[in-house]
Amino acid sequence: MAGQRNHQLADRIKVIVAEMLERRVKDPRLGFVTVTDVRLTGDNQHASVFYTVLGDSKAVTDTAAALASATGIIRKEVGNQLALRHTPSLEFFLDAVPETAQQIDDLLAKARAADEEVASRAAGAQYAGDPDPYRADPRQDELDERE
């Protein structure tokens, strides 16, 4: 189980990587990148860096290549700033959360439209039989017929 120090290191690595991508990495293939999360293993030996890219699939593949080539420089800077005995190895993963969120939003919109259609159909609908088939008093039918 990851502890408080592990979370603090992960947050610090996230900031360092984001600053490196913004200021020091000058690769033209690097697109508009946002570092979304960093997860460290329990022994702080490996860091998984999750990122998103604004753009099309070509921008995503170019950014992945740029990050792969800049991993060594970024890892060195992480080691310098954290001053740990062992600098964690870095591995970059494209974060699929935005695409998943968009799919969920699309499904919710479809469900909302279906609910509106059902509500519009039900607005003018009438009961097929008696509006109150469950009478409280069974003798009420006899009284209604006598009147």
C-alpha cells in the first residue's frame, strides 16, 4: 500500500515532468501535452507517467515518440531535483480518460433523449383499463351499482 511519502513523491515527479516538457524539451514532435497523473511503485523504483495530448492521432504518435526520446533527460532532472538514492525509471502512458469520458457523455445523451421520448409519449397516454384497479373496499362495487 502506498504511503503519504509515496504520494508526495509522485506529485513532485508530476510537477517536474510537466515543467521539463514545458521549458526544457524542445522536440518539434512534442504536441500540447498535459501530465495527468504519476503512479509510483511501492519501492519507488518505477514511475508511470500518464499524459494526454490535444490533437489528432498523428499528434499523439509524434508526442509518444518525443517522450520516448526525452525520457533520459527527464529522468536525470527528476533525480537531480528529488535527490533520492535511486531515481525511479520513467514510463509514459497515454491516458485514455478523456476518450472514455466522451463515450460516457455520448451514452448519457442517448439515454436522456430516450427518456424524453418516453416522457413525450406518456404525456397524452391513458390507462388501458380502470384507472384504479385496486379498490380499498371490495363492497364499494356493490354500493356503486346500487346508486
